[in-house]
Amino acid sequence: MRIALSQLNSGTDPAANLDLARAEITAAAGAGARLLVLPEAFSCRFGVPLGPVAEPVDGPWAAGLAEAADAAGITVVAGAFSPGRDGRVRNTLLARGAGVRDHYDKVHLYDAFGFAESDTVEAGTRPVVLDVDGVGVGLATCYDVRFPGLFTALAGAGAQVVVVAASWGAGPGKVEQWDLLTRARALDCTSFVVACGQAEPDGADEPDGSAPTGVGHSRVVGPLGRVVAALGAAPGRLVVDLDLGEVAAARAAVPVLTGRRV
């Protein structure tokens, strides 16, 4: 399975960000990828009020994403925001294209390191596994990566690949934690972890305050925790061929999914 990750900085204009997505979809399809992963909060970065940019999962931004993905014949996963209850929004991953129409609302909200995502975001409740060309692809968002149970649940539901879309907050030790957590989660679920984050901001459109705007370091991690490919802090793109036979081999060698007792 050939996948692509596009590590970019989205801005505050959803229309401009949709144009970025269209360009990345075209590039990924041209490279032969069957799945493209874009970061969390791709329709609009953090650091501005999210209510005005939240749209239903069948709204115009999602429709534009689906149209581009369908035309290219690939599946794309991209971060957006959809309306929630009580004036809040949901932190939503849209999955569109090549017969896929689904979404995942972030379950674990980023109430950590002085940031309170739950003030403005309503938590989701439903784990999601996509079928992409017959391959199970689980979805997770940023802070979810700190919760092993979600990843084992996704693997139990058929995921051989788990996508993590992120806008990882900067700070002392945060890049090292991202590296450790993505590798640990791959080991927990003996699956490929495809982790795509916003690039480190260049200062041109960086918000004030504690909004998590990204540190880069997107990567693909194999089912035994080996980093297959990775980027640094700057914007970039990865195109990687996943050997799904490695998942079967890892699960035969280290049967943590079937050996759990608690």
C-alpha cells in the first residue's frame, strides 16, 4: 500500500487551505499513493475562534475535499472542525475519496500543558476504521496518541494501519515525546502508525498564546516500532510503500493483541 503524508502549515482561510489540499491530492495521486494524510486542523489552524469555521461533515469544505479526492481516485484524511453542542465544535478528521465517506471526532481532548481544548471542543465517542483498498485504516488525532487503548481497539476492529493527524504543541521535550509515543503505539497495536503533523510555523502567520501550531517531525513507524521514514520541522512530503506482510509477521512474533489478559 503506497501512502503519502503532507506536512504543511494551514492558515486561517479555509478556502486557501482547501486549495492546498487539492494540490497535495494531485501530487499524491501522481506519485501513485492510495492514501493521503493531511494534518489536524487543516481546514483552519488553531489560535482563532473555531465556531465560525466549523461546518457539517457534509458541508462545502468536505464536499470540495471529496470532489478532489474522487477525481484523483485516492482517499484523503484531513483535519477540520464540525459543529458540536453547547456552542462548542468537534475536532473532526474527514475521510473522503475512492469510495470512502466517513469521519472521526477526536475522543481525547488536549487538556494538558496549559491548554484546554475541552473549553471549545466536544469530545467524540466513536472509534473509526476505514476500508482503503481492502486495508483497515484506523483514525486518531494528536493527543489520542497518549492513549494505548484506542490503538489496540482500532487494531481489534481490523486496522493494520493507524493514521495520527496532529498539530502537536511545542515545548521542552515535546518532539522527543512525539517520537516515543508514535513508536510505542505502533508496538502496542502491531500496526503501521502513519503520523502527520503541522510543520513548525515560520513566524509569518503564527498566533500568540498557547495554541498548538505544530512541530513537524511527521513519520511512518513500522509494527515493531522502527521509524521507516520521517521529516524534520519544515514543510515536506513523504511517499512510502507499506509492506502489510510486516503486520502479519509482527503479530505472529509478538501476539500482544491476542495475549491481553486485562
